[in-house]
Amino acid sequence: MKKNKDKLLDVAYFSMEVAIRSDMSTYSGGLGVLAGDTLKTIADFKYSALGITLLHEKGYVGQSLDLAGKQVSHCEMWNKEEYLTKLPFTIDVPLSDHNVSCAVWQYDIVGQFGSTVPVYFLDSNVQDNTEYDRTLTSNLYGGDSFYRLCQEQILGLGGLALLEKLKFNSQKVRVYHLNEGHASFVGLSLYNKVKDDFSTHNEAMDYIGSKLAFTTHTPVAAGHDRFSLDDVKRVLPADLFEEIPKEAKIEGRLCMTRLSLHFSGVVTGVAKTHEKVTEKMFPKYDVIPVTNGAYHMEWTHPSFKKLYDEYIPEWSYDPSTFRKAISIPDDKIWDVHIQIKKDLIEYVNKFSVNKFSDDVCTLGYARRFTSYKRPALVLADLNRLEEMISSVGCLQIIFAGEAHPKDQKGIELIKAIFQKTQEHKGKIKMVFLEDYNMDMATKLVAGVDIWLNTPLQKHEASGTSGMKAAFNAIPHLSVLDGWWPEGWIEGVTGWSIGTNMNEARLDNKDSWNSEVTDLYDKLANKILPLYYQDRLGFIKIMKHAVALNGSYFNTYRMMNEYTAKVYFPLKNGLNKEAVAKNK
Ligand SMILES: *Cc1c(COP(=O)(O)O)cnc(C)c1O
């Protein structure tokens, strides 16, 4: 540890979940994948950085379906010793009237140019702790609200304690980057540590603001963590509780998003539409958009990697050169695509009673299952789909995704889709693949013909799976939400479903009906005819997906934006003008 004595840290990145590899169940979905892709990119950029998260040794949840299509969740234990190295010390996190001792496990992300970013996993399963405390870092998004509060306290206060142990006090850290509100106690605790070094409250706040960046991911009000103030009082050290700002207390509860908004000098949203939605939710605050990306080295299929190596040798260290995919011969793109698709179809046919074929246009839909993402939209009118299939051309659909075990509606959606795949056997080929994870995502985003997304407008913060598809020349067919309004050129990079950014709500039947009609009309009149009768026209769109969207919606472009808009303005203190100009 001595060697950190004079070292400066560019970024200390806090995230409740980090998706590093498929077989470490330390993530649930998009938020974790973004965190993992970000840290891998930071390693490529050779920044001095580290990640902090919880161990989650029992993982998130694994999924299987029973015969009726009901999701059965199981624990996804993974072997920490196989992947991580335990550090020779523990740290103490104050919780209620005692300390929770946490072991620290390290995973080194090695970037493609050899630089390393360590990720630290805090682990409360330590012998000295009480039985309850030992469970606190076991399950990602498990337990009740009180359990989650304790977890967030360990992430925030424990993370800061670890940084100090590593000799990184706030003067040595250029920016604490909070990925979502779970680590909001970092701001509160930092303020409490440094406030006596300043003569006024405002000076202390400016200092904290110059160090703290917050990325919010949740456009839905209910998605922001709120904890009962009674519970918070019970677990948080009294001096910290005293410092909770009024604006973070809403109806007797502590809003973790508002806590970070209060202390952070820069707040970012994850797409341009999301920035607008967030500013509407929190009108007092400036939010700058830094549209997400996906890490091209992670999500480009090995067969496409080979093709790009041949035609665009710079692509791996400069994904902006995906622009040159336009010049790759059509038959090369198609040959690679079909080869990947064949592998996927073979995989699907292991699980599906409906035998899929590789010459049929294939839609892919895979993500977390929850109401606002409306996974069943494409199945809204099966008669119309059947009619389309017999008059225009065949279609087959692959679904995958898990619902949070407490999300009854999400579980019902999976069951409804599963039952439709059974009832319409023979007429429409559909399959629901169990246990969606990173490995399966890699197969799906590269092996289908079209990537589908049908969220309720203004509810999708960004979405990243459509970006992963773009690296693999897969066009996107989606409602205009999240990143898609930025990547969408109709009939060039893919297609929209519906157009207007209206005030759609969950119960808004009109937007559902008009989007269903638009989706079917586009499939019947544009997409399927193009696929079956104008293959070269379809390949042109595939090439545009890589050239226009792969070249932009990658984490290198994203990291350049974080560097310019977030990390560097913070380096010289909060630069409000630069932030404003960059909006
Ligand atoms: C990329 C990814 C997601 C995120 O998908 P969205 O399109 O952003 O909803 C979720 N789960 C896994 C396993 C992924 O790889």
C-alpha cells in the first residue's frame, strides 16, 4: 500500500452492480453492464482508477420456467475464490450501534493495452460479524428495504473507508463517480469529513461539488430508492444523520437520488431524452446528457471481430472507424452474419419444440422483464401476425429476460409470452430462452436479424442492447425512447415504432394501439419485403447500423464525453460555464 502514498486517483467509480464476466453473478442487467463496460474502457484509457461494489456472493437470481411458464428463481452462487484475490485487511463500517467488518476482494480488469483497473468487492461475510450482518453483501437487490439501506451504507461508507485505507483521501481523488443513487452516502460522508476544513458551508459544498459526479439512470419516479427516515436514523451515524439536507427528505423518507443531486457538482443523464425527463422530475438541477455506449471489444462477436480486423484494422482501438464498415463487401457481411445466425439457431433448437430455421427473418427481444418495457407488445395481435406471415413472409421471434422475483407483473408477462409460444406452435415460431445473461446476450445481439425494443415512451433511460446489436450489423426496430432518437434514421439505421414523444403513460391504451399498428405495418410493408425481396437493401441497413451507430454508441465516445464534460471540469473545480456550454 505504500506505493499509493503519492499516487493520485483520477476516478473512484461506485456501483451497486458491476458486470465483469457472465459467470460472476454480480449484476442484474443494464446498470451493471454499463458499469463493467465503463471500467473496462477506463482501463483502455489508462486512467488511474478503481471500482467499488459489493461482493454479492449469492449473486442476483438465476431463472428457470416451470411447465406453465412461471419463473422459478434460484440462487446463483459463484466461486469468489476462483476469480478474486482477498486483501490482507478488513475495513469497518459503522452501522447502528456497532461496526460491520468487511473483507475486501480484488479483481483486476486488464485493458487491451495492458493497463489495470482494480475492482474492489466489499464482503461482510466475516466471522466476527453478527449473523444478520454476515448476510448484508450476499444478494444483489435481495431482502427488504432495511436490508437495502444497510447495503447502501456499506457501499457508501465502506467504499470511502476502503479508499482511505488505500491512502486515497479526497485530496488524492479527482472524482468520485456515483453510478446511480445507491452510493449516495458518499457525498454525505465526504461533506461531513471535510466541512471543518472550510470556513463556510458554501466553500465546503463547492469542494464536494468539485469532486462528486452523479449519473442517474431512472426516469421513473418509483425507481428512486427511498428509505424510512426512522430506519436511516437507526443505522446511520448520528453526525451524518444530522447533515442530511432538507431537500433529500420527502414525506418522512430519505430520497437517495436527491441526496446525490444535492452534493454533486455534475449530474449526468444517460441519453438526451433522459436528460429532459430528469430535469422535469428535478427542476432545480442542471443535468447534462452523456449518452451511454457499449464496449465494442466486449459485444462484437468473434466472427465480426475477424472481419473488421481484415477491413478496418483500427476498429479495436478506435471504434469511430466503424464508419468504414460501409466499404466492406456485402457478401462478406452477410456470410459472417449467417454463420453467427446458424450457431444461434442451433442453440435455440436445443430448447425449442418449434424448430427455427436460419433462412427465416428473426426478431430478438431480451432484457429485464417489467411492465414499462412492454415485452408482449409485438404479440398484441397474433391473428395479424399470422396473416402477415402467410402473405408476406415468415417471421420467428426469440425472447429472453428475467423479472425481479418481487415483480409480479414482470413474472406474469413472462408466463403470458411463454404460453403464447406454446399455443401458437406451428403457426408462429417463438421461443422463450431461460436464464438470460451476458453470454446469451452476446449470442442474441449478433445472431438475430433485427433487434426489437418496445418500451413505454419516457420510461427507458437509455438501453444498451441495441447498441451491442449495432456492432454486429443488426438493425434496430424500436419505440423512440432512450438512445434510439439519437441513433434512428428511418429506413437507414433501422426503424421507429410510432413517432411522437407524447405523454404516454402505463394506462395509455391509445399509444399502445397505435404503436402495435405501426409495428405491424412496418413489418408487413417495409421490413419483411426488404428482407425477402431486396436482400442487398437489407444488407445496406446492416452496414449503416455499424457505420453510423457502432461508430458512435460505443464506450470510447462515451468516455471521451465523460472526460471532457465531467472528469476534467471537476479537476479544476466546478466549471459551470463549461458544463452549461456542453449541454
Ligand atoms: C446489455 C444487457 C442488458 C441491458 O439491456 P437493455 O437493452 O439496456 O435493456 C441486460 N441484461 C444483460 C445480460 C445484458 O447483456
